[in-house]
Amino acid sequence: MSWFSPRGSGPHKEQQGRVQTVAEPEVHRSLALAALFDDIRGRKVQVLDLGPALGSNVEFLSQFGCKLFIEDLYAALATRAPSGDGELAGPEFFAEFLAIPEETRFDVIFAWDLFNYLQRKELVHFAARLSRHCDRGARLFALISILKTMPAQPFRFKIQDEQHLIYERRTSSERPSPRYAPLEVTDIFKGFRVDRSFLLRHGIQEFLLVKD
Amino acid sequence: MVWKKNDDPIHPEPTPAAPPRPAVPTPSPTPSGGPSSGHEPPRRTDRATIGASIFIKGDLSGEEDLVIEGRVEGKVDLKQNNVTVGKNGKVKADVSGRVVTIEGEVTGNVFAREQAILRQSGAISGNIQAPRVILEDGSRFKGSIDMETPKELGGLNRERELRPEPSHHEANRAEVAGVKAGA
């Protein structure tokens, strides 16, 4: 399928290019985000955003003078059919998905809530791929659901300011949440350690991982 | 194929059977030529349009604004002027301009001296380098965005650091309505 193919077959429920949300966006405080921006302030950083391209996030990040790479992981996953064992993505998929020069290095990776939508095996493959493009000190921001169920599609996250995220829900349907535990996260992301972790009231655990 | 702009004044002369004019490119005045400072020499406000049925393979350069509604493969280089890829436009090329607006599809890098705008209907697969970038929600983008303020002229020369310029278009340059080839 061409990258330019009209969406609609993918996960984005859109009409005439406009992304539909099924509920009023919610604004939540993000402690890990605040810590992350404190860490990178004053540095010229390379950022990988694994969510969809959102103008507000681009505009917000522009103040840091960063180079921003946008690779919409969930949209890419949606174009693939699961294999026999239900696994969507193996090492080949992630190599193709992150087809960037080997020497490219990311200082910050926004994974948002995408890990909730990958199986453990897929996450291991993905972590290995990401790790190749991270030097020591690189930071990875992830949101893990601790609730039994979660939306069937990832939220769209807009950075409102350095301490607040806007959650836009794209579907009213739910699916079981994998509820990855902190120890499981560090086991999957070998070479990274949990620098900060915050359990938020709305059932999300924020992780800020740092490459050792 | 060579497109040439007719800059001569129009003198109506009776001609028995005037051949049909090519639909594009069509120079036309634009109400505004985009942002400019008061210290710069007055800019031409002409605008050329590559129509929806036109396919151009080659390099485009020149000194007037350009709207692309057709297909272009090669390179679009109008650093001092505005470039718009319209909703019907499909461009496989690096695009350089003062303000670059994408409403259609671009596969290639976009370099804007002032601003790059990706409209809701637009899609870019490539890298953007511009001091200011606007992505409208619903637009599709895959690549990188470098918003470091480019030095005057020097910033745009950094494009060669991002992607070495292929030379296979050298023998296939086009000249479009005042958009001069090989500038």
C-alpha cells in the first residue's frame, strides 16, 4: 500500500482529512514530560516522535530548536496483517519502518502510549531497533496503561505546555490492556533504565527511560 | 520539452487560425507575493501555474511564484519565490522556495527560507528544513523537520548535507514561463 494511500483503511478514522475524536479531549498533568523538558533545555537535540504528525507538537518543540523525526508507528502497523501467531511486527518490519541512516542518533523518543498496542515479543524487537539509534543519555517517554481495558486505538497526544498533555480519544471501543509492569518494561528495554516513573490518577503510568 | 514564457507585450494581430495555446504554464498576477521586508527590492508578483494535465520531468528554477497542480519529477528551485503544490499536484522532487505550501503530495525534501506549510490535504514523505513549519491536523508527514534558523542563503545550501543532489536530471531541464532552467 502506498504511503500516500487515502487513510480510512488504517487506524485513523478520518473524513476529508480531519481526525475524528469521540470524546472531549482531556488535559492531564504530566510529571515525566516536565522532567524530560528540564533535562533537554538549552541543548540542540534530535527527537523521534512515534505518533502522528501534529502541528501543535511541532510548534511546541520548535522552541527547543530540535531536529524532529516523525514516524507514525501505529499507522504503519495498521497496514500489516498479523502473522499466524498474531504477531504484527518482527525485526524486518521495524528495520523497514525506521529506515534511517545508521549513524542517526536520537536524544529523545516520544513513544506515547504505543507500547500498549504491541505484544511483548514485538516490543523486544522494537526496543532493539530503537536502541541502535540511541547513545548514552538518550531519553524515552512512554505511557503505560494500568487499567484492565484501554481504548482500542492509541490516543493522540498534544503537548499543551511543559507540564500538560491533551489526550484525544479516537475510538469509543475498548480492548484489554497488557498492563506492562515496571520490571517488565526494563526487561524489554535492555540497555535502558527507568529514570522516573509516575503513576497518574487516570490509570496511566508515565515512564522516562534513559539509555545507560 | 522546452516551455518558454512570452514576455512580449500583446499586440493583437489578425491571424487566420491561431494555434491553441498550451494550457500551462500560465503566468498570472498574484494578489500578494508573500512576506517580504521593506529593505528588499520589489519582487515580481507574477505566478506561473503548472496545470493538472501536465507532467514535467526535469529541474525548474526561476524568479516568480509557482503553483504546481500537475506532476513534476526532478527538482524545483525557486529560493526567492513562493512555491505551492496544489491539491492535485504530485511532486517527486526536492522543493526550494521562500514560502513553500503543500496541499498535494510531495516525495522529496522541502527547503523553505521563511516558512513551510503542510495543509490538511497535503502529504510529504521527506525532510523539511525551514525556520518555521506549520503542519495542519490531518496532514500526512513522514520524515524529519529541522527548524534551525538557516543563515541567509547558507541555510539553503545545507540541503546538500541532507541529500546529495542527483545529477541525472542535468540533461533534462525545463524552462517554464519565466521559470528558467539551470539557474
